[in-house]
Amino acid sequence: MNKRQFIKTLGIGGAALTLAPSLFTACAGKADKPLLKNWMWIHNVGDATLDELIERLTKARSYGIDAVLMETPMGETTAMESEWQPFRHAGLERLIEAGKATDVEVHGWLWQMPNNIPAIAEKYPQWFAVNGLGQPTHTNPAYVDYYRFMCPNNPEVQEYLRLRIKSLAAVDGLAGVHLDYIRLPDVILAEALQPKYNIVQDREYPQYDYCYCDICRAKFKTETGTDPLTDLDDPSKNEDWRQFRYNSITNLVNIILAPEARKAGKQVTAAVFPNWESVRQEWRNWQLDAYLPMLYHNFYNADINWIGQQVKERKEDLRIKKPVYSGLFLPSLTPDEFREACQISINSGAGGVALFGNVSDVHFKVLAEVMRR
């Protein structure tokens, strides 16, 4: 659920690209089978020079890494400027150059709905999502301090996000834009995470339910004649109100964000939840080039086979049939479990795997073995 927290805990940074010779091979087993594509999420490249990055990506490519997703924080720039210059990030630019030299795709991994920039919260408090108790996220974030989500229906927020995508997509040589946190806060956390926060969520509770800001309420009332806060005895049981939140995120993706990236010729992908209902993220309706569901089975108190079931079900649900890459959380997998997770993912129809965590030589050797099969 929380990549930044995991990154800090695991110490993922430039070292995440220091790959062992025993990485893995993403080759096709037979000529009539599609090539597998494998991804890695990385936080940054630190102070690595261009030559160092070329060496690392050369090694990675030789063992089958096809694409890396680099987190690209965009600082305190607001959306109130009429036009933005292309996003500048020295580490990203060096990585793109290394990618060109090694035939490794570089995608910009960008947070969407959370906004933890104090200047924006101070100047635009109306941008932030409001829960069923009337509490905005910038003053009362759910679960953790950085859960300051914005409202997907606020026109100013939509313009802010569009211009951020435009800025990143304008970067020369970038293969794609990767949408992260493109959702609302979890109305119900994954089962294994609830004890961490000392909560029990046996139903949808108003303090975790978003968004009830004036804009969302007015928009829903215009569409249905109902104010979700004052006219519904239990908003959590109203299917129209539930679908309204799903559509709010879907429309943001399909109508605003994805088209903006494609204007610059960029691929559009997203990190998405298997329990999409709980984060109002109906990604089966999204118009993306690929989907990277975070299939962290231990979060859901599930076994390894659950990963394969999710791949199959999510592929069947897609309105637009594009590749689904199985996102694997390495800290929760022993080498044997990792081998099984990779094999199950591929056998279930995944286009490959996306690795998150501290990738060790052992992981790479196991994956190489699976890919050779």
C-alpha cells in the first residue's frame, strides 16, 4: 500500500540498480509465445554517474530487465502557471541516457492524489478530499501523516494533475508515465494491515470514507438528486454513490491524465490495487497501456496461489485487453516462495513481473531459472 514507507524501511535507492550478474532472463520459451517483460520500481539513482548507470543497466538488460520505473518527485511547483517547462531531474535524465545506451525503458513513476506540499495546503485547502465526518485530509489524514489526498472532482486539482503529467511527459527520451496513488484513501485496509493501526474495519466507516467535499456532493446531487451526506441513511450501502467515486477516478485517468501523456507519445501505466473497491479504483475500465497490480499476498492473509488467481481474474475483467504485470513484494517472499510466485504469475497469464523491494542475487538467480523454463 505504501511504497514510500517501504522504500525508507528497505533502504532502496541508487543501490537498487546495482544488479548482480545472476539477474534474470525475460526470454520467450518458444517462437509462438510472446516475450515476457519485466519491470523494477526504484526510488532514485543517487549520485551515480552516467557511466555507472550504463554499466548497471547493461548488466540488467543482459539478464532480462526491460523497464525501470523511477520515482520522480516534482517539488513545490503549483498548477497555477499557464504552461510548464519540461520537468528537470538530473538523476532521471542520466538514467534516461543510460536507458538509451542499453535499450532499457525508463518510466517516470509519479504520485497522483496525495499532496504533502505545505504551500499548497495553505493556499488551496479546498483541494483536499473530505471524509464522511467532514474532516479534510490535509488536517486529518487517515492512517498515516502523508495520506493527504486531493479531491478527484475539483477542477483545479484536475488541472494541477494534468499539468504535472504534461511536464513529466515532455521529458525527452522518457518511455512512459507511471501513475501511482491514483485513487482515494483506503476505506477498508487490507486485512493484515489493520492490526498495524489497531483498527478493525468490518464495514465502511465514515472517518475513512471519501470524498464528501462540497464539489463532490453537489456533483452527485446534480446527477441523482441526492446529497450523499444528508439524504442517505447509510452512504456506504448506496451503489450509485459508490459508483460515483469509482467513476471520479476513472474519468480523471481516461479523460485527463492518460490523454495528456499520450500527446507526448508516452506509454501510460499504473500501480493498482487488487482490492480496487476499497480504494475506489475501478482500473478494469482504465485506458492504459499496461497494468501493474500490487499482488502482495501477505497483505491479504492469502497464500501464493492467490497471486495467480488475481492475475486471471483481473485480466478477465479488463475492458481493454492490455498486459497485466504481476507486482511482487520481495520482502514477503522467501527464495522458494519467490520462485513459486513468478511461475504462478506467468502460468496464469501475466506478461511478466514487476519487482518491488531489495532485489538480492538470490532473487535474480531464481527468476532467471524460472524464465529459462
